[in-house]
Amino acid sequence: MSGPLVVLVGPMGVGKSTVGQLLAERLGVAYRDTDDDIVTEQGRSIAEIFVDEGEDAFRATEKRAVQRALAGHDGVLALGGGAVLDADTRGLLAGLRVVYLSMDVEEAVKRTGLNAARPLLAVNPRKQWRELMEARRHLYEEIATAVVATDGRTPEEVTQAALDALELKEA
């Protein structure tokens, strides 16, 4: 199988970065996050890109970053929460080990505070989070090899659940 060993998807604040780093350590591979790639490439935060250029421009940048990462990374890869909105991206994920990290809105509130640093949640965060999940949940599920609930679990417990679900052995 070419491409990343494991790809993590799920909503903002679900713990993709934290779990991704733990998974990479336990599997003895490198970790990469496409949001970090975008921030490094653009020299500004994702929130700034949204404000300065709008969501469409950000999504185009994100799509390119995901394509590069899928082609050039063989460890654990975390994708931004909205990366699955793109049909081409979903196509590239077919056949890969994709773990959808899920959580409910109450867990999202606890974890992110649903704060203004999340540009898509700036106004009425709970309602917007629910709407985002209604639009995205079926896409996460469509591409997922495994779904791992994160509610009430530590990052270590989520990491173990992902390893178990994928039947991967630690390095």
C-alpha cells in the first residue's frame, strides 16, 4: 500500500493532532498534519487565510496540501476537518487506512470551547458545529476504515482504540 500508513479525519478539536502524534510514536513512523503544512507554506494561520481570502481559496490550498501529503508521506497523516468535503480528496483516500475520530457536540464544547479562533464557528458555535457535522459526518463515515469515538476518552485510550480497530502492531 502506498501513501500514509494511517490517515486521521474528523471534526475540529477532536484530537487528530494529539492522537496522530501518539499513533506515530507507537508505530515508529513520522507524523504530519496538513493544517501545519498550510500554515508553514502560507506563513499565516488558517483563520487568517479564511478572513483574508475566504473559504473557497482556503479549500483550494487545502486540497493541494492534502494531495502532496498523500503522495509524499508514509507515516501517520492528520487532515483538516473540512478536507473530506472535496470529492477528489475522498477519492484519493479510497483504499487507505482512514480513521474517523468522532465526538458529540458536548465533547466539542468541552474541548474547543467553540472559540472564535475557529473561523467556521464564529457566530452561534453550537448551532454551527451541529450544522458542520450534519454536512460532514456521512463523508467521514464514507471514507473511514474505522470509526473511533473520542468522547470521555484520553488521547492514549483513543490511540489504543485506533490501533485495535486497524489491527496494527506497535513498532
